[in-house]
Amino acid sequence: MNCHISIIIPIYNVEKYLRQCLDSCLTQTMKEIEVICVDNGSTDGSPGILKDYAARDDRVIVFHHPEGRQGNARNAGLMHVRGKYTLFVDSDDWIHKETCQRTFELAEQHHADLCVYRLVRPWKKCKIVRDKPARCKNISRFFSDLTVAGKCSEKLFIQDVAACSKLIRTDLLRKHDITFPQGVVYEDMPFHWNIIRIARHILYITDELYYHRQRSGSTMGSRGKHHFNIIAIYDLIRQDLEASGCYDDCRQLFLNDKLAAFRRHYREISPQLRPEMRERILESLTVSDWEYIWNDSAMKERHRRFYMELKNGSFSLHNLCWIAFADFWQLCESHVLWPAKSLWEFDRSAQKTS
């Protein structure tokens, strides 16, 4: 069977959600797909579930890659892709039944290197827009042969960063040897910057084709040391831009995005880790970065004030309240929102089985 789309799923201890994820892939309206599952050393029932699905459907291909993080698993999957296009799905998420059909047809129609679609939360039903993008500008956007500076003007580098939000031509990945950084979190970001930089034809659609689940206790939802990784991630992005000769074109957008991210992660990390986060941020900022903070008109005033106060070691009442609200919201999430969400999911499961 001719394979149009390869779906790569990195897997680690997700037995509670894995069947829903795999079922959403295998019941696609497009049948010419393969589902590449890379088990990242799971210690729960996930390997058994994978074995069962592979035995029942030969489109499921299982690999075991017990080392590294999600980026390592995705890279391992990329080595075995046979499809004309590649699509990434996280193992605790799931996709709309028309995700492959819809994105493939639009990518072929527009000769797109990327087809970028929308992610939604699980409690919202995905919306499929049937109008043809070429006839309705408010439904989608199409960019062809934009320069890097043009992509910066359109802010394509900082929109829809998640790897799971896009269908990608496989030969584009292979020609430019685009992979994920290994052993870190936030690995989607360097991958996204590289993909946007090299893609010639980029299609954005407003179809909501992907259900993204945020789990209580997940790495991305916690306030732990993984926030330190954001500094290394922006170092990687800058290195890639400099190596490709594109940094000068992207400098303003890159610095705005980086400084906004550092500020946000300082707020989101636990109060106990903030002193170390402060030291790491200050150590990472170069003379050029400080010149931008002090002098560039594109620097947002609230960001400039934050970095001045961060450097001086004391915050104004405004920034103290802004930081304190994050701590208050974390308490609300832990003691109210996540328990309520768990009850909602349990109730929905009970309704399905009754």
C-alpha cells in the first residue's frame, strides 16, 4: 500500500491514554498511513498495548528506544518514515478522524511544505472548515517564497510552535537534516524555527484537527527545574540562525520572543527555584542583549522594567503582584481545577461504559 502520511508517536508510561490515541490514528478516513510508535522505555502497560495493536493492524510499527526524552524518540521515528508527509502526535493526545485526509488534500492542492492546523482542548469539539482557503482569506493563509525577513514580519517563527500542529513534507526534513534537540524539554521550539526558516510554501488553516490534553503532574504543567531548559533552547535557536546566516534578519523578533519567554518562565517556576532561575537568566544575557533591553524601541516597556528590577534584585509592587498571581493560580489548579477536571473525565468515561 502506498503510504501518504507517517504518524510518529513517542510513548512513555501512558497506558491510560494510549488506546484512545492509537484508535484516533487508525480510524482515519485516509487509510494510506503508517503509525510509527516509539516506546521510550515505558514501565507500565504501554508496551503490551503496542504489541496488541501491532498484531491487529500492520500499519502499526513499534520500535523500542529506551534512552533519552521525547525528542530522541521522535528522531528515532523519523529514521523509519516511509510517507510523503510526516505528522507528530503525542501519546496522551488524539486527532480528529479527518486530520490526515484534510491536511493531505490541502497540502497537495497548494504544493505546501507545511500545513499548519489548530490544536484544541479535549472538552471542545473540533471544527472543520469546508471552504477552500484560496477563496476565503479569513479561513486560512498561504505564504510562498517569503524571505526570512518576511517570515519575521509575519511572525511565523513564534506562531503555532508545537510540532503536533503541522503536517510536514518528509523530503524537506531529510534534505535539510532537520531533527529535534535531544535530552531537553521544549524541543519543539528549535525544530519549529528551523522548519519555518527552510519551508518555501506554508499553508495555515483554521481547521481544529488535534485534541491536546494537559495532564495534572505532567512535566510541562509543573513548576520544576525543567524551566531552566528554556535558556539552553534559545541558545540552540540562536546557534541555528547564526549558522544559517539568518540571525541579523531575525534578531529583533528573536530577542523579543526570548526575553518574553525568560520573563514568563521566571514567573511560572516554583518560588524556591526563582533565585537560581534569576542567576541563570542574568548569566545568559549578553552585552548585546542588554543593549537591546535598554535602547531598542521594540522592547516592550513592561519587559524592560522587569529586567531592570531582576538585575537590581528587587521588584516593584506591580511585578510582585504579577508574580504572586502565578503562585495563587497554581494553588487553584492543584486544589480546584485539576480535581474538577478529573471528575469530569471520570463522569464522561462512566457515561460511555453505561
